Amino acid sequence: MKATIYHNPRCSKSREALAILKDAGAEVEVIEYLKTPPSRATLAELYKRAGMTAREGLRIAEDAAKPLKDADDDTILDAMATNPILIERPLVATERGVRLGRPPEKVREIL
């Protein structure tokens, strides 16, 4: 099985999700999204496939998220594309779907 993980190696949850994927024998494409940010269109498609809104994918712990408190999803997607630190991680995609790996065990749902 192939999997793509939008990964931050400094994040323990992201590292745990990557370990789950590797332990399951998945062929993993690792995208360090802070170095290679996904486009706005890619983010929109990932969230659609995950059945979640951009707001649900917003990393609210970041100071840069505070001005987005009342923003709509289009504005949030624009902000994420411009400032990828706002993307909650890890996002994992397989042919079975997309999951936000919080908690990391959620990625098992799409393996």
C-alpha cells in the first residue's frame, strides 16, 4: 500500500504516525510540508477526502491562527497555503482516504 504523509519531523505525533505506516509495511512518501508546502488546491482536496473542514485542519496553537478565529474556510486555506505552520499535522493519504493523525492511531483507519 502507498501512503503520503505531510510530516514535521520535530513533531512527536507526526513521528508516531510515520512509524505506524512503516510498521504496517506501507510504501511511504514523506513530504516535509514546512519545506515543501502543499498548494491551496491540494489542501482543499485532502480535507474534502478526509471529510473535514479547513478549520478542523487549522493548527490553532499557533499565534498566526489567532486572526483566523472567525475566518471562513476559504480564508483559512489561503492562510495555510501562505504560512504552512498553520497546517495541523500529520495529514496522511492513502487510496482508502485521508486522516489527520491526531491521535496517530487514526491513520490505521486508512491502511
